[in-house]
Amino acid sequence: MDIRSEVKKMKEDSPKMAALSLETRNQALLAVAEALQQQKEKIFEANQKDLEAAAESGLPQSVQKRLKFDAHKLADVISGIKELVKLPDPLSQVQLSRQLDDHLNLYRVTCPIGVIGIIFEARPDALVQISSLCIKSGNCAVLKGGRETAATNKVLFGIIYQTVTDCGLPSGCLLQAEQHNEIDELLSCHDCVDLLIPRGSNQFVQYIMNHTKIPVMGHADGVCHTYVDEDYDMEKALPVLVDAKTQYTAACNATETLLVHRRIAEEFLPKAEAALRAAGVSLRGTLEASQYIDCEIMEEAEFHTEYLDMVLSVKLVDSLEEAVRHINTYGSHHTDCILTENPEHAETFMQLVDSAGVYQNCSTRFADGFRYGFGAEVGISTGKIHARGPVGLEGLVTYKYKLYGQGQIVADYAEGRKSFHFQELDRG
Amino acid sequence: MDIRSEVKKMKEDSPKMAALSLETRNQALLAVAEALQQQKEKIFEANQKDLEAAAESGLPQSVQKRLKFDAHKLADVISGIKELVKLPDPLSQVQLSRQLDDHLNLYRVTCPIGVIGIIFEARPDALVQISSLCIKSGNCAVLKGGRETAATNKVLFGIIYQTVTDCGLPSGCLLQAEQHNEIDELLSCHDCVDLLIPRGSNQFVQYIMNHTKIPVMGHADGVCHTYVDEDYDMEKALPVLVDAKTQYTAACNATETLLVHRRIAEEFLPKAEAALRAAGVSLRGTLEASQYIDCEIMEEAEFHTEYLDMVLSVKLVDSLEEAVRHINTYGSHHTDCILTENPEHAETFMQLVDSAGVYQNCSTRFADGFRYGFGAEVGISTGKIHARGPVGLEGLVTYKYKLYGQGQIVADYAEGRKSFHFQELDRG
């Protein structure tokens, strides 16, 4: 059967998945954790094959590292599943309950989105993480992993699928796409896939966003900024800047651009240069910045660049407002920080910067579902429609309006024989 | 200046619009209500021109009716604005406040989406309604109305724009597009328009959805169903069905298809036929339905049809499950109703039907922001991402995460020197 037919069938089955009790969903998750533990050797063997193939094909070390699924990763995903089981049910939450008129009661109740397509590169742990989140939230999921971990993905998917269907989940709850050409087929399924979540490189996510009519949740790039205000504190600024740039350069929330108020450039920049160089960072900057630091000269248009590497762009600005304008123009609306001791400047920055995360005096690297206390994370969204920023379970649910009547008709209200009295009801 | 340049400028100005106080936004709205009242003759004159042109060009009566902007419509939009002023501020609402660690506080706070593009056909009152909603929610708006009411729209926009900028709103807060070719230009502005809200015919909305990368909120069609369950009550069923079909046939929430459980077809259908015919409805149905009623025979595929007219499709089903399957397959996920006295059947229907509104024993015509007590309505969304169903102010806002630190770095947490303690803070 081709992917389109399978996904269409999944869509038809999705209301059954949505109707499962919390108990059934949680039991399935616990059984998955158990099964992964029991069949770990099979997983590690498959992963070994993927790693060997990757080494042979000459993939960069940094990518090879992300392919690895070892005892440490296994322990992580298992503990992730157990945490997920403890989280409250994202479904059947009553968000509004209102009596419109006598015996005409309206409820807004959360429900799954339906069918989620997940397309990810590398990182086989993403397969476990995201399918667990879909199960907890009652969504059906089509999973397409990267070819570099095809063997690992196949084994992981097999274990999860077998386990959850044994636990009573419908046979159409999860589906694995294994062929690369199936991605384009999946992207064309806008009539049966409700949401796509891509996880991978800028180019990869951009391709997906540009080739589908299905709503996409995620982010293509993370061009994050740290702005050093004139009222900054050197003791906080240096470690925060170094952490934001270097703590994990491959992450989307790593700082790519340093903006510095002109008035403090002479004092701050040489110290920043020393601290950054000591951490292994090389600098690129405007002609003006090069008066204070040793850096490669860059053009204005290059401030769009996401390095994901030990490189930092540097620019001086005249004012807080200029910093904001730069960030809103060249940034990716992900996460941006102001280093300042002036609370008014911080508030202005937070108000005017149009990003999912706006920070004062801390590393942009904090932008993460775990660090926000959300438990597992589906991804980080730079879109403003639906979920924004780090997205946990609530990004996988929508709601429906339920209206219970006893024969009411609109004509009575339109023609003045009856009127609404709108009264909030007790929840539950 | 072309639309793209103007919208780009608007995007740059949008943080200023977002930063206005509630008082400023409300004062601007009250001033608009006042100005519309004072300049009503100018509006009526312009509308008279539009109506004359429409009559000359031979537009259908039903469309001509929707072009009218008279004293009655004026009173409606003015009272709508006054109601809107009374609603609580949708901005700066704290949705989450959490201490991640000592002196590291996270807040999730609502903010405007940014720049909204609104493209609507006919109905000049929509211009006033939607621009008021955008002002209340701190969004900038690009408005493109139908050419049939170009004169009315121009006058209305002129009054609103002059008034709000006099009240201190930024000059880039509202923009009117007047040329038809500007629609395609607007659709291509995915880098500076955050959300599109189209209001118009199925074909019109479908065109917009298919020709832009900007997220679209709304609905193309409304193929709503009323399903008569075996445990129905004749006294409720007949008036509800007649209301759902006939109370306003041009509305998206009018019922287009009647599904009837086979077991009660013989008893129910002849009475339904009599009631519907008395109301002026003509029937189309499956071959099987024609055994009970006098109807034009229709094909299965035609059940996708949205008549927006005094016509109803009729089909018999074997079970509640078959009714659900039909609705999920042929419906538009808008609003669907079950007529039943059996609470379990109602719950199953509501659980399994994948629509924004699921009703028991009342007319599908209730699906409307005013009838839900939301005040003004931006539109009705059949999408599942972001707002669903009738959408009021909350569909025009998103949120950002604000994180206040005192120099915290991620390395301390990643390397175990510090740990998060996640503690909810008092709101405010």
C-alpha cells in the first residue's frame, strides 16, 4: 500500500485513537518503556550497523555523534517516557463552560489534532520521544526518520508499534515511512495530515515549509542575539555571552550575533574578545567593530547567518531601539537576550522584540522545553499561529465546541422570542 | 508606494502598535464609533453609489442585499464597537509564571500576532468589525474589500484611519488595498504578514489558501450535517432541522445534509419532507431515500456539496458509526448535530465527529461568535492549528516567553553544578 492510502486510512481511524482513555494511553507508554529496556541489545546492534555505515560513508564526526543510540540515550528516553506518563491528561480539559440560555450549554473541550506527520533527520531518540508525545496526546503519527539511522529506526519503530497495538491502540495509530521519496508523498497529503513537525537542518525544514500545504510547526533557523546594553554588568555579561555562544553551538538557541551599545564598546569589546577567544570562538564583525577587536570584516546582509559553529557576528548600535530593529530584521524570532541592569530597558526590549523568547541577563541557551519545566518537547516553534517557543503536549492538542440543547432553534433568538443570558457554569 | 513596501513598513512599526496601552486602544475605538455616527451621511451616500452600480451591473439580489450599509447596519457596528471596548484586554495576560531556579523567572505573556491581512468580499460592515478587533488586540491590519463596495469601503476606511491616528495610533497601523491585483501581491508577503483572514465565498477562500505561504485562518466551505438518531424525539427534530436548513441558507453553518438512521426512516422522513417543503426546501437524496420521500436522486460524491440555498441532501445510515464516517468523509469539519435522546449516543457522536462544533438537539445555526457570547467575531475557523470554531479576540493574539535572570548560564545546569526547581509563582 502506498503512503497516501495508509495515511488516509489512519485519518479515518484517528477518532478511535482520540477516544482512548488516559489509562490505556499511559499503560501503552509504560509498556513501551519496558519493551525498549528488554530489547535493548537488538536496538544497539542495529545502531552499530548504522554507525559503521556512517563511518564508511565519511559523514562528519559531529553528525556521526548524533546518530548514536547507546545505553545512555536509552536511559534518557525511558526516563522521558516515565515522566510523560506522570503528566496530566492534555485531553478532555474543559476550557470554557457556559450556559447560553436555559438548557443550552456550551463546552470547549481539548482533543487531539488528529494525524501528525513527523519528519526528522539523524537522532533516533527523536523517534521515541515524538511518538511517545503523540500517544500521550491521542494523536496518530506518521514517522519518517533520516536514512543514516534507518536500521535503528526500523527496530525502534517495530518495538513501539508491536507494544502499543498489543496494549489496545488501534492498528492505524503509528506508521513508519522508510523511503526517501515518501517524504514528498507525505507532503502532498494535506487532506489527511493535520500538522507536520520537521526536525532537522535549516535547509531541510525550509524545504518542507516550501513544499506543502499542511501547517508546519517548528523552526527553520535560530539566529539568536545577545544585546549588551549601556547599563550592563560586566560580571554577568561575559559568562552569559560565552555560554550563549559556546555551550552547544549546534543548537538553534545558541547566540549567533552580539550587539553592543556604542557607548560601552571600548570598555566591553576587548574583554569579550578575550573571553570568547579563550573559549575557541572566532569573530566576524562590521568595519566599526574591527576598531575594537580583531575580527574578519562582514557585510550587513550576512547578519542573517546561522553559524551553528564557534563563530560570532559582532555589531555596534546607537541605541536600544536600533538593537531591536536589527533583531526584528535579521533574527529568526526565536530567542533574544538583553544584558542590562536597567529594568526599563529590559521591559522595552521585551515588549518590542518580536521573538518567541525575550530574555534579560541569562543565556539564550535556556530556550528549551525541559529547562522551562514542560517535560518532553515536540520542538521549538518560531511561528505565531498555534504554539510558539518550546512546545510540549499542549502543541499537539486543539479543542472542539460541544453544544447540548433540547430542541432550541436560532429563529427564536433572531426574531426576539428568546434571548441569550450567557452564564459561566462550574467546570467539570 | 506599492503594497509590499507599505506592508514591510507596517511590519517594522507593528511593535509600536503592540505596545499601546489598553486605554489608548479603547479610546481610539470609542472615537471611531463617534466619528462613524457623525459622518453617517457621507457613508450612506457612498453606499448608495455602490448599490446603484450593483443594480446596474445586474448583481443577484442576494448579493446586492449584502452590500447595503444603512442606518440599521451603522447602529449594529457602533454597538459592536462599544461592546468590544468593554471586553477585557486580550494583551499582557500572564498565562504562566514559573520560577525555574532562584532569580530565574519565566513568564508566558499574551501579545498581538503582528500584521494581519484581511481580504473580504461584499459586506462593508466587515471592514469596521475586523479593523476594530485588530485595534483592540494591538494588531496592524491590511484591509482589502470587495470592489462591489469600493466607495463605501473607502469612506469607512478614511474615517477610521483618520480617527485612530488622531488618537495616537501609529501611522502604519492600518492600510487599505484598493486594487484587485494587490491581492496577489499581499498573498506573496509571507515575510511581513503573519496571518491572513479571508471572508467570502468558498471559491474565493480556496483561492487564497492555495496561493499563499502565509497561515490562513477561516473556512472555505461549511458542509454541516444534522443526523437523526434512532432514539430521536420528533417534537424536537422537526423544528431543529427546519431551522438548521432554512433560518439563513447563505450562512456557512446552515445544514446541507440530513442523515437518518434506517430504523426510523419510514416514520421520520415523510414528516420531515412535509415540514421542509412547507418551508420551501427541495430535496435531493440517495436512491434509497427516494423510497420514503419525493426527491431528486443524487450520487454519493455529491454529498460534498455546499448548497447555500433551499436544497438539502438526504441519506440513510445503518448506525451512528456510519453517520460519523459519512460526516468525517464528506463534511468540512465545521458544525454537525445529532438529534437524540440517548446521552451515550450523543457522547459517542461528539467524541468521534472531527468538527469544530459538535451539537446535540439544537440547530447548527448556533455556530457563531455572538451566539457563543464571544462578542465580535473574526470568523469561523475549520482549521485545527491555532483557533478553531468561532474566533473572537483570542484568535488575534499569540504569546511570548519572558525570562528574567541574574547572569545564569546553561553550562551550570548541564554540568550538574545547579538544578532547576520549577515552582509556580503568583500571577501578576
